[in-house]
Amino acid sequence: MLENPFILEPFKSKKYFCDREKESEEIIRNITNGRNTTLISPRRLGKTGLIFRVFEEIKERQLPYETIYADISDTLSLEEFIKALSDAVVSKLKKQHRISAFFKSLKSVRPLLGLDPMTGSPQVSFSFADENQQQNTLKDVLGYLESYPQMIVFAIDEFQQIREYEGINMEAILRKHIQHLHNVRFIYCGSKKHTMTDMFTNAKKPFYESTSFCYLTKLPVKVYGAFIREKFESAGKSIDDDSLDYILEWTKVHTYYTQRLCNEVFSLSDSKVDRDIVLKAIQTILDGERERFREIRRLITRAQWKMLSAIAKEDSVLQITSSAFLSKYGITSGPTALRNIKALIEKELVLATTEEDRTSYSVYNVFLSRYLAMEQY
Ligand SMILES: Nc1ncnc2c1ncn2[C@@H]1O[C@H](COP(=O)(O)OP(=O)(O)OP(=O)(O)O)[C@@H](O)[C@H]1O
Ligand SMILES: [Mg+2]
């Protein structure tokens, strides 16, 4: 069995990861110069992958940092935040005596160690009496990192999530403790550009001007094309220019969708990739996604679906309230269009991209966009 070189997880090794040389260099430079990084991009473009790419680079170059990764996307409170950070620390420490030292440093609670029955990864559980105890524990967790014998790079993925915690100003709490740390470099990662930018560039917010920004954009077409060709060829499969161009055009060079399509093309092909195989792969993917698209359709209003479909058919729309656009798709009025676009952005079904004061709208999920564009009016 030939291994499929188009991976669908964020990172496996440098061999399966295309480019991002400049970005990983930039983040490493931030780290070695004592700066924290804010890493932002739309969903599924490769932020998490890049974090692990940077971690691997640190290891390869034997830079003197311990690397820790925490994903806080499922957290809804300070308590869950502390747990996510502690789980990340513990899964890094591995050795029992180090875990004991970590637990000992948490002076105001008695944490328990268990194993996730599904994944087998270590899990820390706490029972807090009140918020005060939680705040003290957060301080202790960060204090432990500060006293760690090696410098630490701590990546917090989906950082924007802290704005969802009810009843507390998590930004203020976190900033208060973090600003005193010298032993830890943070990478704050997130996909909600508006929220992330507000956190780090709004003078009234606690994290104002505390980091360097790294905006991840799409991979350059030529570089990604060469990567894809090389992966096919080193597996003994040839791919013609037409098929390669077609893949990248169809996926709009959005990383996840490109990987997914290439993965399918690879699995369907023998020694030669041509346009027919690419079309078959597209059909297979869309067939597989159809039920999910129906589910989305059930979850939004008819008018929102109509709007989504209109945007898909246009590929991207600059003037959402222009009479040309509204009348072409039978959308009743500008205010209706604005209301629906707002709802679609909140549901992450539409991506708003602002460049030089001009905002354009596109369907976030490239597969859904292609599916809708093919539907009849
Ligand atoms: N440089 C790359 N080379 C090859 N594949 C990549 C690269 N970057 C990302 N990918 C692929 O794209 C997918 C999405 O990447 P990743 O999960 O890192 O994105 P993300 O920006 O963190 O997304 P989200 O905001 O949804 O968390 C990965 O599963 C991986 O298959
Ligand atoms: Mg991610």
C-alpha cells in the first residue's frame, strides 16, 4: 500500500507540509527575541499546522525551549481554561516526578490525574470551591511555567474563545498574570480576525500592543503546485499541468480543501492523473458532503440560504446591497441583505475579507461554495 502523502491532520512532519518557511522563521525570530506572537488566519488555512511546524523546527535546531500546545476551543469558563492549560502541561511533562512537582506548585487545590478513556492522554481534574481559588490556581499554573528549568513556548490555539467566558473579564485576568512572566513566550492563535485584532490592537484592551502579528494567507499558487506535483511524482504518479491548475483553481488554493481533493485524487489514481480523475474525485467529495450541506440548509432560514447561494454563484461579492446583485438573485432589499449577511458571518458560513477598506464576501467552506454554484437558480 502506497501511503497517501496528502495528509488531512494539521501536521505530521515537514515532508508533508508545504512551505510556510517565512512564517515559521518569523515566529522563531519573535520567540528568540523575547516577543509573543499573535497568529491569525481564516479557518482551515494552516495555523495549527504552522504551530507544530515551528515546534519541530525548534527541536531540529536544538533551540533551548520546551514547547507546549493547548487548544481552548471547547472551554467556556476560567475553570475549563485552567484545565486545558494543565492538561497540556501534564501531557508534555510525562515523567511522574515532574507531574508531581507541577501538582505541588498548585498550592490552593488538589488536582487529580486520570486518563482520557478515548485517547489515553493524561487528564487533570480539579474541584474548585470558588472563583478566588480558580484565580489563585491560574496564577500557580503560570508560576510553575515561570519557574520551569527551561524557557517555554506556549501556544494557545483558538484564543478568541476567552471572550465567550461569561461573567468574567478573562482578558484582564490573564494579562495581569502573563505580563510578569519572563520564562514563557506565547503564541496566541485564532481565526476570528475581528475579535483577535480587537484584543491586541485596541488601546482599551488588556493585551494592547503586547505581541507581534503574523497573518497567514493562502500558500503561493506556484509553490503549492510544485509541492503537489512532487508528492504525486515521488509516488510514481504523473500529473499534467491542466489537472494541477484545475485542482488549485477549483479549491481556490484554500489549504484544507486542496489537501482533501489531492488526497482523493491520489486514492483514485494509478500512474497517471488527468482531468477525468480530478472530476471524479470532486464528485466523490461532493457526494460525501451532501448530507452535511442539507443539514446546514435546515439550520438556516430560507433567505439566508438564498443569500449563501447567490454569493457562491458570484464566487465573491463586493457590493452586497447593490441593486444589480439584489435584483439578479431576487433579494428583497438592502437591509434584508445586510441582516442575512451578518447572520451568515456569525455562523461562519460566510467569510468577510477586508482589504484597503473594501469588504468582499465569499462562502467560507469551498466545497459548499462549489456545490451551491452548480445548483440551478
Ligand atoms: N503548509 C501545509 N501543507 C500541507 N497541508 C497543510 C498545510 N497547512 C495546512 N494544511 C492542511 O490543511 C488543514 C487545515 O490546517 P490547520 O488545521 O492547521 O488549519 P487552521 O488554520 O488551524 O484551521 P482552524 O482555524 O479551523 O483551526 C490540515 O488538516 C492540513 O491537512
Ligand atoms: Mg487550528
